[in-house]
Amino acid sequence: QGNRMVPTPRTQRLIAPLHEALGLIAEGIQEGARFDAARSQQEFRLGMRDIFESTALPGLLTRLREEAPGVRLASVRTDRRELENDLVDGQLDVAMDVLLPLSPDIHRKKLAEDRLVVVAREDHPAVKRGRMALEAYLQAGHLLVSSRRRGPGFEDQELARLGYERRIVLRCQHYFAACRVVETGDFLLTMPAGYATLANAGLRNHLLELPVTLPPLDVYLYWHESRDTDPANIWLRERITGLYPT
């Protein structure tokens, strides 16, 4: 009109919806820059094995009930060969496991260091004065806990490097089941010390020092580069790392 541009009637009808839409976009951007734990209804998916479920989930859930009552957790067992893909695709928010050869796109933080111990039933003939000789350890029948169908365990690989070999009589999937089997006969089980205390509570088993020096078991927290600065993911990682004081 004259020297001025004025909105058409159609444009005037669009002004209010456009303002509302832009407001929603701005609100979404601001929401992505922070994480309100107390009001969040988000579900986090954690890649965990049973050993970490038993040691980490109780304390983590206690913290969440206090700080984020609406947040939900899903613990998911994942194949180590697919762990990186699951983190890249967003199938997992974080994962806990031992040290794994993953690409630089997968960030990691060391949470804790554990050691291996030997589980044996009370009155096991190979145990002398609360100790076990290396020869007796190697000659005994052993249980191996592994999620894989075949192949050596971590302890077998390390024993082989030292020129030793043990005799596996049973391969199973879960440490708790293996502890129950140990209680019934003259078998031995080598497992992480932290979980051994929990898994053998109430069983007539003893925890013994391993009669050979093997490398420690480091526990790591993993997440993908794309989640590194995500406020919700940062919040979750802080709650998990807080369970493992340095």
C-alpha cells in the first residue's frame, strides 16, 4: 500500500500459529540444553551383564528414586561384538563392561578395578589352611562362566601366557549358577572378587586368593561421541560414576 508492505489477510491469519510454532521450537531447543531430573519421564537403556546389574543397579536406583522419580531404567544384555553399533545407533545410552577394543568414537571412563578370586566349597580337599597351591588349582575341575558358546575365558588366556592350563568341566552362563554348582562338589570357580561376595552370600563356599598373579579386571563406562555433551546422558553418567568412589 503506497510505499509500505503490509500483510495480506492470509498472512495475518498465520501470524498467531507461526508465533506459537516458533515458541515451541525455542522451548524444545532450551529443553535440549538442560535436563530437569526431578520432572523427567525419560527411559535410559544401559548395556549391562548380570555381574554389573547386581553391583550397580541397587545403588543407582536408590539415587534415581531420590533425584528423578519419573526416570526409568532398562538394563539390556548386549553382545560385545555389537556393543559399539548399539551405542552408535542409540539403542544404548551407556554401557558397562571390561576394557574393550572400541573405536575412538566411543568414549570411556574407568569406574573401578577388581581382582579375581577362587570360589571353593567348604572342606574342599585342595584347600590347606585357607590357601590353595598353584598345582592343586591347575589339577582341579573348573567352571567357566561365559556368554560365548566356545573359546577361552579371560583367566584362561592369562594363564596360557604364563604357560599354565586348567581343566574346564562345565561352561555356563551365570556366576550365581556356577556358585551353586561349586557348593555341591570339588569344583573351583574363578570370578571377580566384588561380585563373588554377593553371589556366595548364604552358600557354604569360601573365597580364596588366586594362587597366581593375573592382571586386574578394570570396569569401564562407555558412551558414544554424539551423547558426550547431552545433558541427560551427562547426568546419568555422573550418577553411575558416583557409585564407584576413586
